[in-house]
Amino acid sequence: MPPIPPLTQALMLICTAVFCVEQFIRLDILFALWPLQSGLFWPWQLVSYGFLHGSMLHLFFNMLGLWMFGSELERLWGRTRYAQFLLASLLAAALTQLLITWMTGSNVPTVGASGALFGLLLAFGMLFPNRTIMPLFPPIPMKARTFVIVFGVIELLFGLSGRSGVAHFAHLGGMLGGFLMIRFWRGQAPFGSRRQR
């Protein structure tokens, strides 16, 4: 296996370290993404929420996805563009979640890097559509493009059901942010036409 590239490795270590600190110090009051109407929202939460995780399982699957998809994209794009992409996905996920919690009147905070991860997943499917991958669930080999479509539909259905307690629309927002970032780099609508990089 090739070594994990530096930014992906750093993010995995930071998220793991923050999770360990969370076991002794409550960080969510200041750093989770609180709804606008909660009275606990601060601007830095648009980014800081991505470093917090609600459980060991939540952390494990996000770090697994970051390693699986992020490592290759960082090697392809380089550290700067990779960081820009992650930030765009993370912010889009946060803004989507703030909109949803405002519309529903929810006061529940959001944590986790899942929005950024779903952006990476979308990018992987766009750049390597025919790459065969084997997800943990379901353990069925499928092309990356199919994997992205299936998970996007699942997130939408679960989000519309509103029963799971997971920020499914934030995941979809992360995918949208990633999609728009790639369109921007390519000079495609809605950003106007310019030479592809």
C-alpha cells in the first residue's frame, strides 16, 4: 500500500486526537455546529464541527472513507487543491444543515466529517467512474459511479423520512459542494466558461 499522503494523514490524526480529548472535556458546546436559532451558534463552527465525532463507530467510518477516497485524491490534486475541495464540501454541508435545522426548528447540533467525506466520494465517482470498489455495506463490488448514485439516493430517502437522527441533508450538501468545486475548476456552468485546468 502506498503511504497515506500528508494532509490526509494529518486530518486522520487530528480527528482521532480530538475524539480522545472529547472523552474528558466537552467540546460540543463551542465547536459542534449548532442551529442558528439555538443561541449557541458561532461562525467558526462551520469548520470546527467536522473535527468532532459522536462515537467511535462514527469516527472509524469517516476516517476509513478519508483514507480510501481522500488519499488518492490528494495524490492526484496535490495538497492545496485537495484542502480547497475539502473545505468547500465541509462548508456546503454546514450551510445545508443550518438551512434544514432552521426550516424544521431543530435545536440539535451536528458533528462529524461526513459532509466532507461525501464530497470526496462524489469526486472519486466523477474522476474514476469505472473503478471497481468493494464497500463494507453492502459487500458487493460495484463501479464507483454506481456506488455514488446508490449512496446519494439512500441519503435522500433517509433524509426525507426524517427518522434516523443522522444529518443526511448535510451529506447531500457536501456532495453538492464538491460537485460545484469541480465545476468551478473546470470552468463549467454556473461559473462561466474558461480554460480547463
